[in-house]
Amino acid sequence: MSPLISQPLLVLFTGLPGTLKTYISCRFSQRLGCMWLPSFAFGNIKEPENENSLQILRTTRYYRCIDTLKTLSLLSARVVMDGGFMDPILQHQVFACYSACPKLLIRCEAEPDSRLARLRIRASDAMDVEQASAESIINSPTTKIKIDQAVPSNTETPAELGCDAIIHVDTTHFKWHIKGTLDAGLQEKIAFALEHAFNEFRATDKTFGHDAVKRNFADLSPCYEETTEWRTNTTLLAQLRVDLPKRACNVLDIGSGTGLASQWYTEQGHNCVGVDLSPQMSVRAAPRVLFSAFGSALDLPFFDASFDLALIRQMLHYTEPTLALQETFRVVRAGGFLVVSAAIALSDEVKPIWEEFKNVTQPLRLRVFSEADLIKLIKQAGFAVLETRHNNLIRSESFDQLEHRTTAPGSGWVPFLRVMEKIFAGLAPQLEFKVNENMFTYRQYWVTLVAQKPLVNH
């Protein structure tokens, strides 16, 4: 499939925190087959001492973005830029980088209550690059004033900013309207890309993706154990085992799927309980556990200190990990254990491009972890990490599996995967990323962490 847009194009997204500008701009660029250029790619901003320092840091970062755009314009690149909350002067300088091509400003806006709810989610997520910023807004004594009053001006015309059109996107009600003129064919493609991003967010809003994840695993449940190598890998399953101090301990398998992680513990005489979002998965887990409950990792339906061990296998990337681990800490007794097992990015250097790869091929995943990320999250929840177990295996996926899972990027699967193959060959040859006629393979790295809840919670 060829990109929806073939000519040079510059689209600038702006908006305040909580307006979904980063979420929408990323997916918008994928639909159109454009390069995505987020401002945070030019460095994360640590929380400064005052508002003036913050503005200086932001402006410096924006000028780095503009310098990059000038180079990209010479290559006639199609670019979607997440420009944060640039003022009109900077916006004009962005559009001045490109000439003789369509230029579009997309301004994301949202009602105060929507922004506040989204900021609370971001502030609780230790993996979010904007956590500190969201946390500072949430914890401010004037939060309500900031949220209500921090609304950008809508008075500029496209001509004043040096662009062809301005699109105002209401991300509370998922509506948009355009000011200015665009070619009818281009406007149709813009509408398609926006609606695609809206639909994807609707599936994940308010429940951290639970509805979409639930549907996915309901469909997958009949063939879950046969669809990928890691699920039934005996070595990976063995790494979930810890010696419990007595028989008939209470074991909780969070995101239990078909109960594979629990099976060995059940065979040792322990009381295993599975909890999963998918009723279909819970039915399949029943033979391997004492009972299987339908529920969320963010609101476990159990009393405090009910379990001697909690298992979390390849689940945290589907949910909000900070809240899920806090809930796990609550239901594990003092002195009890936690085992977290997950596929990870090979290194912090590889992680950004690995995230891009996973975002495109497995869009239900909300995040990618490194080993250090998981250790930090587990410790922040209150557990002490006792042991780290490593593994890796070759994963194989067919293009048919990808087509069933998600829509191909604008360039199509083969060109996208070929680009990934070249990048990983230089950046991380140990991944052994290879694209063949009808499938691709790569080495997946894995970590299993054994942790314990302290006997005394200070």
C-alpha cells in the first residue's frame, strides 16, 4: 500500500498538556505515511525553578526542531511535527522552513475536566516523558485556575501564521473544524487520518485500553497458546517458579490468560487464583487454577494482604503499570512475593526505535520497558527486588498475523519492516532482525524479576 500523501507536506500539531496532541499526531503521521517529529526528541525538559526558566528551555528546544525542519525541507520530506505549545511567532518560523507545499496547523483543544483527568493519568505513570510536568500541574494549589485559563488564542488566521489552513480539534467530543482552504483530495486524507486516531483513542479512553484489550484476547482465546513461541516456552515458564515457605499458599495470577503461569503452582498444591479482563480467557484458565475471576489489574477484587505470591507475566504493557503494581502491593501480604516476567527492549539506546516498531506492529501495547524501567516500577510500588533472571528466544511472525492484528502503515508492511531491518542491523545486530518472503523474525529479550514485600511497611 502506498502512502496516503506522496507530495511534500508540513503539519504542525500544537496544544496544551492533556489535549492528546502527541497521541493524535503520532497516529496521524502513521496513517499518512509521514515522518513524525516530536519536540521531546530534542531532549526532555527537567522541571525548572520558575516559569521564566521553563519558557527559555522550551524555546531553545523548539529552535533545535526548527533547524532540523530546515534540513528536512531540502529533502522534500513529509513531516508531522508535535510542536508542544509554541507561540504564534515560533509557529510562523516553523512554516517558513517549507515553501511551495501544503502547510497545516492542527490545534488540539479539550475541556478542562478532560484535560485534568488525562493529566492525572500521566502524573501517575513513571514511564511517561511528561510525568514531571503533569505532576507539577496536578499538585499546584492553583490547578483549577491553570486548567481553566491556559487556553491558547484562536484569533490567528492561516495567513498570519504562514500556513494554508488551521484545524481546531476538540478532543473531548472528537470533533474538528477547518479555517482556511485545502485541496479537496488532501482534506479528505486529513479527515481519514484524524478519524483513525480518534477511533483508536476511543477504544482505550478511560479504561487504559481495557475494552480494546478485552476484545483482542476474546478473539485470541481459542488459539492463544499456539500463536507465539514465548507463551508455552518451558524455560520461561520455569523462571516464574519460586519456593514458597509452605504448602497451600495463596497465589494470584494477574492477567492470567489461559493459566499457564499458575499451572506449576497448582500442581505443587497451592491455591491459585487467576484474574483477567477477558471472560473467554478466564474460562480457558479454569482447569489450571482453583478459580478464575473476571477483573482489572487496576482494581483487584480482593482484600488487602490476601496472597503469598503474585504473578504478572507479560501484562504490564497493556495497562498503567504504576497503578497495577500499587494494587498488587496492596493484596500481597507482608513477606509475600511478586514475580514479574516481561519481554524488554535490549537497551536504553535501542528502546526508542523498538517502541516505534511495537507501536506500529502491536498498537494495543501502551509502552515498552527496559529492565531498568521494570526494576524502578517494582521498587516504587514498595517491593524489594531479590533476583533477576534473563532469557531470550527467536520470535517469528507472519504478515498474515500482522494484518489480522492491525492496519499496515502508510508505506505498507514490507517497506516498513525492511527499514526496521536496516536500522537494527546497525544499531543492535544481536537482535537478528530479518525479513523474509512472508514473515519476519527477531530475537526477543526477556527478564523475570523476583521481589518481596517487606515484613514492615514503613
